[in-house]
Amino acid sequence: MRLYFTGATGFVGSGFLKVALERYGATCFAACNRTTPKPKDNLSFNKVDLTNGRDVLESVHAFQPDAIIHLAFEGDFPKIYAD
């Protein structure tokens, strides 16, 4: 199983990633922005700007996942509540 993760370094995402790798032996890709996960077997990662649709599509097409697990969120709280 090939899983494409967003938010893999966050609180929830890191737990999902760990289970996918260790319990299910999945091959995973983590689309990263600010931080990167610790290197592990069956895990690849790269910087992907999730606000840029072209970057996301290119990344997804390159990895060819069976599923996408989207757990990322905009963590800049002043920006979120600026309105």
C-alpha cells in the first residue's frame, strides 16, 4: 500500500504515519512544509507547497499513491484569525 501524507510531522499526522509504517508496512510519502520527519525505511519526503495546486499534483503523480491522507492545517493562528 502506498500512502501520501500531508501533515505527517504534526501531532495527529505523526501518529498515523507511525502506524502506517510500523503496523501495516506501508510505503509512505510525506509532503512537508516547515519540518521533515525522521528518516525511516519505506518513507520518502519532500518539500511541497500545499497552497500551490501544481506542486501538489506533480508530487502526487510522481509518487502514485493508493490513498492520500490529508492531515495538514494552517498553523499560523494570527493569520487564521486575522479576518
